[in-house]
Amino acid sequence: MRYGYYVRTELNYPKISELTKRAEGMGFESAHVNDHLIGFDEKQDKKEPYLEALMLMSALAVETKKIKLGHIVLCNSFRNPAYLAKMISTLDHISNGRALLWLGAGWYEEEYKAYSIPFSNGKQRVDELEESLTIYKKLFTEDSTDFKGKFWTLENNRNYPKPVQKPYPQIVLGTTGKRMTEIACREADGINLPYVKPDDLPKSIEVIKGHLTKYKRDPNTFEISYFGVINIVKDQEELDKLVQTIIERAPEDKKPTKEDILRNQFIGFPEDIKEKMDTLENVGIDKMVIAVRKSETIDDPLKLFVDKIM
């Protein structure tokens, strides 16, 4: 199992930088931030400092040496795809070949409204993403690109310098959607499955492998990754308290049972979480992108994860 770390658990740049360099030193393969422009508070009144995701990664590229730099995931709606191809090419040069291009179709309507970005229906957003994938690949590899699609038209686009990585940085789609999954298996280098219940993963991976066979893709070169949060506890009292909090915070019509939480969330003692990680690897997960939550009883849960689980 390979591991990436979600470094936007912190929101200000000095702490994000410190966490990223720490993750690099601990042996994580990649660092990731989400691509959001505003926070998620229900009242829409918090002033959360959401730094722009690509500028943030450019800064981290200068402060690191070997960790790969990506997102979880970039919103395809926020940037013209030709311009994003230029940005990713630039990040790949700044980082000397460590950029990742992980993409999603977008979902958070509030930030579309806040930034005057048209929030089209789900089908169109996926249509746009599908067309964008063609543009990214062309601009990463062709000397000059002319392109006329449903959403974008390019005339004599000359994207230089090309990315350091050949033929281009890894393209991964973050999704659990039926159509997006098929597009990923046909066009991308991998898929990231966010917050899927471990109970449901065998079915998800069966579907992915079916699509890979359909499109004659080599499953050994297609990366299946998972995104989730880790809660390590010190004793049974802390575990019971954490489970009860999760139940209380859940909507009335979606209250999970204690058994479901313990089976399908990464909560527990190090040996419990290690067992779940091993199970995911056996099912077919190649990489985990994680965040380890802070603890009131464990001084350094991230170090404990690295020492006992990773």
C-alpha cells in the first residue's frame, strides 16, 4: 500500500507547509489539498482562509524535494482546461516532475454562486470534464493544437514547455459516479474513491475492473486509490465516546449503528486500523490518501500511524 496525505487539515500556509514537509519526511508518496474557494459552514458566515489550490501547490513545490503534489480533487469547472494544462505544466517544472492532475466535475453550488461560475446540471458538468480530458492530453503532447468541441475551441495552441513527466502528469478522476467511473477507466490513469464504505468497495472495484477489461486497459498501470479519515484511539472509553459523537451528529433519518461505524470507518486502535488497511489492499486498493485526526489523548497520532500502521 502506498500513501498520500491530505495536508489541508490545516488552513494557514505556515502550518500547511510544515505538515507537507513532515509528510515528505515520513515517507508519504504525495501531498494533497482540496480545491475549494470557500468553507463549508452551514450559516455561510465563517471567514475560513481557503488558499487557492494551485498557487498553494506551487509554493509547496519550492519547499519540498521529492513528495508528489496534487489535489483531492481539482474542480474542472473553475478553470479553462487549456489554461489549467498550462498551470499543471508549470507546476511540473517548478517541482521537477512531481505534479499530479487529479480532477472532479464539481458539486458545491455555493462557491459557484460566490464566484459567478455557471452551475450547470450534473450531466453537463461531466460532459465538460470528458471534453477537458481530450484537451489536457492534446496540449501535453502535441506541438500545436487545433480543437473544436462542444464547449471549447482552440486555435493553434502551443503549450510550451511541455510537462517534465512523459507523456504527462498522472490523470486521476475522483468519483463514485457510474458514468464518471467509466470515463476514468477509459481515459484516465486512475480513479480515487472518496469515503466509500469498505463494505461497498468489492462491488466498486468489480465494476472498475469490468470497465478496464472492456476498454482493454492494463489493470497494472491503472491506480485505484481511496480517500478517508483516520481516527486512532488510546482506550475503549475514547472509542465509545467517539462512536457516540458520530451517532449523535448524524441526521435523524441516517443514524448509523455502532457496528456499522466500527466496520466502515477508520476508527479504532492501531491494530484495528492496520487490519482494515490490509483488507483494502487485498480487495484492490493501490493507494490511500488519508488525514489523521488530532486526538485529546494521543500526543502525536500521525507519528503513531506511521510507526504502527503505514
